[in-house]
Amino acid sequence: MNDYNFIIGNMIWSYSRLNGFYNCPYAWKLQYIDENKSENGFFGEYGSFCHLVLEKYFNNEISMFELSQFYEDEYKNNIKHYAPPNAYVDLGIKYFDKGKEYFDNFSGIDDYEILGVEKKVAFNIEKYKFTGYIDLLVKNQDGDLEIIDHKSADIKPRSNRKKETKGDIKLDEYLRQLYLYSIPVYDEYKVYPKYLNFNVFRCGEWIKEPFQIEKLEEAKQWVIDTINKINNESAWLPLSDEYFCNHLCSMRKICEYKPRY
């Protein structure tokens, strides 16, 4: 047990809050226990901006034919940080071009009925309160529910090899969030989604996974195990990773450990 169990015990949880603990326990403490203001970076701003463009489209605020121009016009107003240096490519240009290509060729999702856009959800897992936003909740032509999540991360469809690959493991880690969102979907509609989808817009991939109840149970167990780890944390050690500390950590401006890396 640590000295912060009362604070932790009264938190409203989210997938990102849980997952952030594994990125760096010390940064987690600075943000969620000490309540320091977080700062986004290039990657976070890029993902949030592309989500905004898609949200505006699915809310009928801009048309399909306006997407690319809106993306181009508003890019610099939303991306305030420079991309991290890279020895092989200018990441800022690469990411802009990938987004422009995606919106230039965007063709919509006409096969679905839109039920919710950035749908805010609240739900419980055992005694713990959760919140989140479902990018898209839709109904397909067969009348089945599906969750769609827009992702800028480089994730690939499942390999279906006998021995799972690193990419398969990474995919399952990302799918935890959508399995957790299936809980409030069931609470509202009394049925679980048939499929969980990733619209990997930067890479031009669409990943469609059938819902599996056993994976929902695994996601729930991951939640309980992670909260127990946080409750039992006492060292709050920083992550020794120069790239994360300098470019990804939301606490990089105030962390006293950063100069070491």
C-alpha cells in the first residue's frame, strides 16, 4: 500500500490513465496524484487534430469534399510542437503528407448507420468508475453494432500465425480499450458489438476484429491488476528512456529526472 490510496480509490478511471502508468510511474504520479498540468507534444497534437477533422465530418459540420482543405488550412493552428528529430526523414513533413493523402482519398463509411460520434460513456468495472469517448458507434447493414476507433499509431491487422507476432501482441493491447468500451454499449443496447474496428488513418489500414467475450474478461482483469499495481506502488521510479522523456512524456517540462536522460 502507498500513501495515496485515498486519492487513487476515488479516481474516475480511463484506459489512457491506466495505460499511462506503464509508460512511466513517476510521470503518472506527477500528473494524476500531484495534479500537475500536462503538456501535449507533436504526436498527441497530430492525433487529436485528425480526430477533430473526422469528428466534424461525421457530425455533418464539413463535407467530404471539404475535408482535405480543412486539414491543410487548420494544420498549423492545431500542431504547435515540432516533430522529434529523425535521422532518415523529416517526421513533420511525413506526418502532414500522410494525413493529406488520407483526407484527399477519404470515401466515407456509407455501409454504416452512425449512432454516436465522440460518444461520451460512463461505466463501472467492479467498484471502479470509468469514463471514455467512443470515436464512432455504428450499426452495420445486418443490424449489428460496431465500434470504430481512429488511430494514428502504426498497427497492423492480425497475422493469424500459429505463434503470435509482436504486431499481434501490440494489436491486442490497443484492443483492450475497445473491449472496455463494449461495456457501456452493452449497458445501453443490451448487446455487445459484433466487431471492433481501427481506422488507422496515417497508415491507410482498416482493421476489423470480431468481438470475443473471453477477451473482454481479459481486459477487465487487466484493469483490476493495473489498479492493484498502482495501489501498491511505493517507488514511483522514472522511466529511463531518452526519447520518451524528451518527446512523449506529458510531464517533460517539470520532471526533475529528465536532465539525466
